[in-house]
Amino acid sequence: MAHRTSVVWDDEFTAYNFGPSHPMAPVRLDLTTRLARALGVLDHVDLLSPQAATDEVLATVHDPHYIAAVRAASADPMAADVHRGLGTEDDPAFPGMHEASARIAQGTLDLCRQVLTGETDHGVNFCGGMHHAMRTHASGFCIYNDIAVGIQWLLDNGAQRVAYVDIDVHHGDGVEKIFWNDPRVLTISVHENGQHLFPGTGWPSDIGGPSARGSAANVALPPGTGDAAWLRSIESVVPPLVRAFDPDVLVTQHGCDTHMHDPLAHLTITMDAQRRAHETLHDLAHEAADGRWVALGGGGYELVDVVPRSWTHLTAIAAHVPVPAQARVPQEWLDHVEATMGRSAPTRMGDLPEESLPIWVQPWSMGHNPESPIDRAIMATRQAVFSHHGLDPWFD
């Protein structure tokens, strides 16, 4: 059967811009779109250009006083309320901040609406994934939590259960906190250990509020974690929990700052492992959520070598036209990067040589090694959460 995929994009999404020295440079979005277009991926999707979400929509997950503070800082950056996380080093205020952030939120909501109603099968918003934004304040480069806005809309419009999976290198703390005590939402975050990385949260013992025990799962990985171990941590925790939860919709966040070249974190993941993770979550959506999948961007601060390739892979997978890891990057895109960024870009869509693929990952069913820090992290999560879903933490 033909599959339908919607992607949020127009050039105005680069207006989410914290300034020239900020790590979250909007050029990463422009380069992603240009690469996806050059590879023909965008020929297979419908592009959405949403308006800004209304204050009423934003208030489904954000405090109205916070929304008012964002509006005030947007009109006059000098009026930014640092007590609400605005005007800080991480989240500097800029003119038009409210509108730019609210458009991202509406984009994710529109995808959730299309997926739930069957208008489309998969939705991609690589401009979104703002998982750190809290109900009352900005945090970690995130103003409005588009993920929570979308999930809340799903719950308010007929979805009984929504599973959220976050593979960004940073803990998906904002989404987890907003739905902490809601048993209708399962949040799973696979991230670098909070002892070493912002936001310093996301421990295996964090499993949800008193009315929703087992609704949160956190895999906290040590610095230096590589491809096979990272994929093992995803594949040993995420699919069993999502299958058991039986969601109506799967929402995923694909921050690509897990990559070995990302300047803000300490994992050693290749493009090829990221591509496989995207495929794993896509396959899981078909298996566990009848194909209803909303995939979002997030972190990623290697602007040329990593973000455009990773999110082009994500978009291509969602469009059912996957790009091989060994595919050549189009010369027109390489020329554009050279002309605008003054640097060379990778010439292949993957990092590893062909003889190293596919990445071999030991399944949990083959046993685990208690001396391995990766397996200890996985087991800690499985022991904390699996029994709440009728699963055995020791065996698949």
C-alpha cells in the first residue's frame, strides 16, 4: 500500500534563532532541508507550513503567566524574565521568539492531528523536539514544549495511550515532568548519564508519579558509549515496553547529539547507528501503533557533518524511501556548504566503511554481562520498570 508522510517546513522556521554564537544555529535546519531535497526525499512527502499556536493551545501544557512572559520578551528582549529561564545564556531572548516557538509547537500538533485522524501515516518535524521546556519556564534551548503540546492534543482528542521515546543525548526531562503522573503517557529516555551532562536528571529509579508508576523509563549511559552498546540499550528496553504499553500513537524525539562529533556531549555514536535507531523506531511504530508515528528533531550541534545527514535519513525512512548509508552526498549540496559555510562536508551518507555494516548488536536474549557498565545501566532500567508492565527484567 502507498504510505503518506507529512513534513513540517518552510524557510521561516529558521527564525528560531538565538543569535550567531549560540550552538543551536538555524542553519542546521536549512541544510537538512536542502540535503533532503537534493536527494529527492521531499518529492515523496507533503510539506506543512503551520501558523503559530494560539495561547489557548500552548496553555494546555504551559502556565499562562509563562506564555505572557515569552510574549513580553519576544516584543522586548530587554524585558526577558530570567526567573522563567528567558534571557539566559541557554535561552537568550530575541525578537519574534514567541511566534517562532509557537509555530514549531503548532507544527507538531498538526502532525499529531493528521496521524490520529488517518490523514497521514507518519509525520516529521525536525524543527521540533523541544524536550527541555517546562510548564513554567524555558530550559536547555527550548521555549515551548512542542512534544507535550502534541501529546496533550492526542489525549484530548481520543487517544487512550501515547508512547514517547527520546534518543537525544540529553534526558527528555520536560516531557517526562509534564506527564509524570499521567498513566496514559509512557515516556522512555535513553541518554548520557546525568552525572556528566545537562540536565543532570533521568535516573533508572525515576519511574513516574504515584498514579502512574512505571510510566517513565530512563536509561542513563556512561560517557564514551559506542554504537553497539547504544543500540543494545535502545533495543533491550524500548521495543518491549512500547509493545506492552500498546499505544495508539508513537511519538519519538531524534536528537542527533549522540554523534561522536557533537561538541556538547560525550557519546561516540556514528551516523550509521543513528540511522539504524531511526529504522528501529519506524518499525516499532508499524508493529505497536498501527503505523501512527510522529518523529521529531531535537538536539544536534555539529551543524554540517551530522544534523543534515541524520535528519535526512529520518525523513527518508518516514517517507518509505530510505537512503543507503553508502549513498553519495549530492554535489550540489556539497558545493552549497562550501560556498556558505567555507568548509567541506562528508561525501557519504554514513560514517562506517561498508564492510563494517550492519552493526552487530547482541540481543538481550543472549544474556547480559554484570561487569559491563552498559548492561548494568540497561538492567537497572529493566528492573525498575518492566514488572509494572508484566515483563520479566531478566529475560525477553
